[in-house]
Amino acid sequence: MRTPGKVMGHSAGELEAGRCHTGMSSVVRNRYFYSMLLEWPDMAQDQAFHRGNVQRHNAEMHGFGTICGLRVEKTHCHEQVRIKKGVAVDCLGREIRVEADVLLELHDAVQQALERRRKRPKKDPEPAPHDRHHDDDDDDDDDRHCKDPVDVYVLLCYRELDERPVQAVGGPETCCKPACEMSRTRHGWCLEVALEPPHVPPRIQNIIEDLYQCEREKLGEWLCHWITEPCWQCAPDACGQDHKCVGLARVRVVPGGAVEAIDNCCVRPLVLPTVLIAALAEYAVTKTGREE
């Protein structure tokens, strides 16, 4: 049996004083035994352990981004796009599952983009003679700017919703008064239209550029240094406020009109399934063999 105050053969004081080369992580799981009284913190700890393992595996082993689907497409309506069903993972490793196609209105974001463009300081115009048509020219410029296309970005975020209220026996924190508690949490998602592309950790954003600059003979050394540096997931607020890291597309739309173009690749991080990685590896080996 384990002795109280001992951790893996060492006391807590020894660990804190650094007199032994062991350590403990923040991951904790329940240790059940006969006649153990289970309370809600025990069940919550059990869920936190298993959910944490899955999320850490997703984030640290696979990264974040689209796993499958979620293509953004045009529709027949103005200022509107369709997001196809699919699956993604955010930078905390949480699965985002969109189980049906979704229509997304862009009008509000387009109006915000126009307002921001109007507030930008205008460049000093070239000197021109003052005549009665000068004010009319300014109005024409404003009208032209209002009709110029604007770029907005479609983002996908993870959300949760508590549901199924049930009668609960009050605990010590409620002075034993009965209460109503939500008994289930449903995993969900939220689509947002932003004026700026999603924030991506610099270490992830620059990985392709670093690879191109790396000499072929030093690729193994570069990989070793990249892996042994601090994990990008450990940085505070690694992927921006509210973890809006899963970008789907950049959409160019005419205010009040049709969607001109959709770029599904420029802001979309990808999580490659193992079957695709295996196919790419087989292709690389086959191509190398043919070249030799």
C-alpha cells in the first residue's frame, strides 16, 4: 500500500526541495475501492480525466483544424454562403462536429467592413481646381467605395450547452436547499464572420517557411530542435481569445450583392487523417524509387 505523504517512493518535501529527480503532472484520476463513497466531485474528476486525455491527444499529436468536410460554397442568395457538414478540432483538442449543412448570412459583417473602410484616413488628394463639381466627385468616390468588394472570414468555434434540468438535493454549498440542475452537456459549435483572419500561434504559422529555408542535410536536426522546444499548446492563450483558431474561408463579397470568390485554403488549418498520411508516405517512397 502507498504511504501517506509519499509519492513514488519520495516524500512531498523531497519533491519540493528538488532532492530527487521525479515529478508529478496535473493529471489526476480516481482510485476506486470497495465501499468508497462517490460524490459529484469524483464523477466530475473521472470525466475530466478521460476528456482531458482525448483533448491532449488531439492537440499535441494532431494539431488543430479541419479533419473532413466544412467546405464553404456560394448560394443563389446575396451576401450568403453555405458551410458543408464536417468535423474539425480546435487548438484545445476539442472536437467540433457539424452534422448538417448550414446557411450563413454575411450582411452584418459586410456592413461592419464598409464602416471600417469609411473610417480609414484618406490619402491627401492631388491639388485640383475648386469648381462646382468638386463635391459631386466626392460623392461619386463614396458610392464607388460602397460598391467595392470586401473580404470577410468565416470561423468555426467550439461551444457547449447545458440541458435536461432535474431536481437536485441541495449540498453544503446551498445549505441543503433543493435546487434544479442541468444534468447533461451537449457539445456544439458556433459560426462567426470576422473582419480579420483567425489568430494562429507563430510557431505553427511559420513552420512551412522554416522548412523551406532549412537545408536538406540539416532536416533531422531541425526536426529535433522543433520537437524539443516548448509546446505551442503550453503558451497562454495560444490561439487567441475564445480560441477562434479554426478558420474556414476568406469570402469576397459585393456589399448588397453576390459573393464574388471563396478561398477555402488561405486561412484553413488542416488535420491530416492517418490514412492520408500513409498514402502520402507511400507516394513519396514510390516517387523516390522511380527517380533512382
